[in-house]
Amino acid sequence: MFSLGSWLPALPGLAWGWALLDALLQGLVGACAVSVLCSLLKVYLYIQCVNNPERQAEKEAIAAQRPLLEPLHVLVLTGVLALVGSRVAALVVLEFSLRAVSTVLSLGKGAHSSQLFLLCQYSLGCGVSCGLSFLLEGAPHRSWNLALAAGLAGLLALHSRRLARHVCALYGLHSRARYCGVCILLLAAGHGIPRLLRNALGLAFAVADLAAVELINRDFLSTGEAVRFWTPLTICYTLLVVYMQEESRQSTGRGLVFRTVVVRMGGLFILLLTVGRWTDILHVFVSLLGELWCLLCSGVLLESCWRQ
């Protein structure tokens, strides 16, 4: 594997340093993808609240300025995604993909889709990280490629955040006065944001699922080892999906979301106790923190989705 460090003389610890840099860059790209998702969903939910007198308090909560929270969210998520190993990240991606397909098939489209977008935040970050790890494996100048990807992702996240701030501050005025081209475009086509997100996430998770399966399978030396891993994994994930579908029919709200995260990570923890490595156990706890952090930072948006 070639990277930025391949151009420099071999020094003790240098390879470890470049590996850490690559992990941080991958985590940054994943965190920026989550930031773009949240910003676009914030725009959509705010537009839905503007012309509804019953949702004015909700609109004000969405528009409330949190200048330090968004950069802190990206920074913390970058660190979490950099720490999580590719094996656990791949398992998180596969688990969410199965859960998303089950949810879409059982509930259909509508109000639930916005909530599903928010619940996939951490899984999206893991998926982007897995995809980059797989696509750039063995690539010449890997670190340069990751740096370019991080720069482009950061630019996209910055403009998405600016769009969300502009909409929350001026959309109500500009949409009535037909003054701003961006707001006029959102007035005409803002209802298509969920479809845009659905298509983008579908493509991202399709690539991530393929990468996840390949990243997991490369650790096995024989078909027998692979079967001994995938069989309990499939049973565990199927039981988790059935349990969460039953829970969602009986209760809703913030408590259900956090309880679901704990149950999912608990099931993954028990599974990896039998077929994983000790580093996987540590990465499960890091993943739990990442999931909880994403849900805490998007609490206002989740409340808005439930009220729909």
C-alpha cells in the first residue's frame, strides 16, 4: 500500500503515523457526509414548518443558532470514526442496511423516512469510511487521495451548513417576496429533498455493503471459518430486526431510539465475544458512543420527525 509516507525515508513509527493520518482523513470524510445529511434534512423540516401555524414553536427550535455544536459534532464524529476498526464499521453498515430494508418494506414511505435518515447518521459515516478503505486499498498515494476527498467533503459540508443557516434566517421573507433565487428554488422543489437523500443514501449504502462484505471476508482463511462467522451473525441480526420492529409498533419517542441503540450494540457485543477479537469489543463501545452522540446532536430534528 502506497501513501504519502512512501515518498519519505523509512523511520521508526512513520508507517504508524501515516496510518493514523489516513484513518483521520477517512473519518473526516464520513463526518462531513453526516453533516451534509443533517443540513439538508434541517432545510427540509424547516420549510415544512414555515407555512403551518401549529408548528411555529418547532420552526423556532430548528432555526435556533448553535454555532459551536455543528463543528464540535464533526470533530467528535471524525475521532470516533477514526478509532472504529474496519471490521466493526462493516458490521454496523450491514446491520443498518438490513434494518432499513425491513423498515421500508413494513412501513412504506412517508413520515418515517425522515426519521430513518436521522437514524442512519453513524451508519452512514461507517459506510463512507468502509467504502474509502476498500476502494483505496493498495492505491498509489492513498493519503493524497484521502486528503483530496476530505477537502471536497469539507467544502460540500460547509456550503450545506451555509444553506441551512440562510434558509432558517431568510426563507420566510425571501419565499414571499420572490427575492432570492435559492429560496425560490426551494419553494418550488424543496419537497424533493427526501427523494434526493433517499437516492444518495441508497447508492452510498450499496457501495458500503459490498465493501463491508469484502472487508469481513478477507480475514477468513477458509470457507468453514466464514460460515462459522456469518451464520451466528445472520441469526443475531434477524432477531434484532424482528425485536426492533415489534418495539416500534408498541412505543415511539426518544426512549425507544436510545433503547434500540443499546440493544443493537449489546447484540453485536455478545456476538463478537464469541467470534470476534478483543479489539472488536473495544470498537463496539466506541461505536455505541458514536451512535449516542449523533442522536443527542440531532435531538431537535428527531422531535420534528416524530411530530410529523
